[in-house]
Amino acid sequence: MARASSPAFPEPRLISTTDDLASTLTRLREEPYLTIDTEFMRERTYWPELCLVQIGGAREVVLIDTMAEGLDLAPLGALMADEAVLKVFHAARQDLEIFLHLFDALPTPLFDTQVAAMVAGYGDQVGYDSLVGSITGHAIDKSHRFTDWSARPLSAAQLTYAAGDVTWLRLVYERLLKKLEQEKRLDWVSAEMAVLTDPATFRADPEKQWERLRARTNNRRMLGVLRAVAALREREAQRVNVPRQRLLKDESLLEIAATVPVTVEALARVRGVSRGLAEGRTGAGLLEAVKQAQALPEAELPRLPKNRGKDAPRASAALMALLKVLLTSCCEEHDVAPKLVASMEDLEALALDPSAPNPALVGWRKAVFGDAALSLCQGKIALGVKGGKVELLPC
């Protein structure tokens, strides 16, 4: 792919008033696509604290100071909902989570250049700076990557850095779009966008948080307590707007589930639980959650997923190794990122039961890898080496 010469980008303009925002976005909504990025802080909060929104158009770049006093972001919400304007992001998940929290709706329609780059053969979850370098030859300034975006005023260097996240993205998008059109892979990208357009992707279900904790037990009563206290922690973290791990660490939840404290004194003895937390609202909530979980009938207690726990079946390590080699070989042949085609969980599920439903056996993935994987699992093909490359051999 040809390298791009350094274009003359417009000077970024900072917006801090509602009138300016409304008039600017009305103008930008006339464009077919816009590149968008955000700067935010969330080290000390559960919900991301939006500090800046960058929008790149064909002739102007605007930086919205979302922390400006009195600024109404309703015009931004209208832009995000405008079906006539494509919103182009890179690694969009955190940006989308922010907009969903702000406007109770996801931006639509959208295009994620990180996903597109994986489809186009630029590697697994390629970073913005690496992708810009690969496509345009330009080296992105990384000096303000970990800056405090909540501090005001923002410096000229910060604004220039922020603008770079949406200016070069226009070139990246246009080059990727052309490549994907030529290779007839735009429908592959569209299939991957489905998860990003589902609000459930970004909304944590408190009742499912226990599954993240990787409990190593088949004791359903213990799992019931774990589910209850993990859900309580999630709701409390949302309510007080602090990171869940800062409120109470995973290890403490696992110990509560194992020891089942029923008094403030017993709760305060759990590692990581302070006396103040045990005596306060969160502590009372935890004790009530334990009590309710203990009272549940056996039929309502959770079970570990089939592929978890001490008694879970394990796939053959040798077969897993062969599937990994096959995946890498197929992805090299089709110039697509392996992580986009099949996860390690997909491979293990294939090794355990090739007849079971599996994402790797659906759509374009089936053509790229799934059919060959099934043949390997069924003993219809073998793997060999010829000319320094892995090849498939009929059995």
C-alpha cells in the first residue's frame, strides 16, 4: 500500500459553548462521514469521566470541551443518532460505552478501523499509532497519551495531540475502505460490527459478574453466595461511582462466598474488608445478600459453565496445538488476524465437540478456517510442511 504524504490538516478549534456546538455540528452533519475520538478519565470512577470529544471533518477539526461550564451536549447526541452520517472510530468500545451512558443510545451508523484492520491483515487489535504508521508512514506523537485530560486549561500541545487522533484517522479509514472493497471483505467488517451496535455489549449485568471471578468450586451454595455479593458490589460501585475493585477486591468476594459471614464482626475479618465498610451501607448490603443467597432453594442456585470447574472435560493438548497451527496457517493464507477468526475458547470447544455450535463455524469464518478445522478434527486432513510453509494434506 502506498505511503501518504503529510497532508495539511486544518487547525483544531476548541468548542466550549452550546451555541457554538450546535452551529458547528449542524454544519458537520452535512458530511458523509466523521472521525471521532474521546479523551476521558476513569481511574477513580466507575463511569468514565468524559473530558474531550474530537471530531474530524473534511475541512475542519473541532475539539469539544465537555467539561465547560453550562455546555449542553444535546447537539452531540443528535449527531450520534444521525443515520445519514457515518461515525468512524478506532478501537471504539470505550468511546461507545461513554456515549451510551451519556445519551442512552449507541452512535449509529459506525465503523471501527481496528476491526477493519484485523480483517485487512494488519494484525490482532492493532493500536492507532501502529496502524497510522503502517498505512501512512507518519509517526504519531505519544507524549500526551497518559496526560490528565480533566485538568484545565488544556495546553496547545494537548489540543494538537488530541486533534491527531481524528485527522490521520480519515486517511486510515479511506485507505482501509479501498482495500476492503477491492478484496470484497466489507461484509466481513459489517458482521463484526454487530457486537458493537448491541447495547448489551457495554452494560454490565450485575447478576452475571460472578462468572468473571473464575471460582474453582462446584459447590452451588457457595456459587449462589458469590453471585449475590458480586451483584451487590456492582450495584454499589455504580451507585457511588467508584471502580469495583476499589470498592472491594475480587479476592474478598471469593472469601465471603467461602466463609459466609453473617455478622458485621465476621465480615470485618474478611481480608480486604475494612471495619468502616463492614459497618456501613455496603457491609449491610453484603450481609443481606449472603442471607438471601443462603435461603435460596437448590433449584435456583447457579452452576458453573460446562467448561469450568474441577470436573470439566479438557481438550487434548496435542489437538489444541494442531488447531492453533491450522488457525495461524489459514489466517496467513487469507491475510486476516487470527483473534478475529477464532478465540482459544472456540478452539477448545471445537476440540471437545466439533458438532457443537461454534462461532468459528459460521459465515466467513467457516470458509477461512472452520471447514478445515472440522476436517482436521475428523481425521480427514493432516498438517505438513512444504517450502517453509504449513500445508493441508488429505488423509
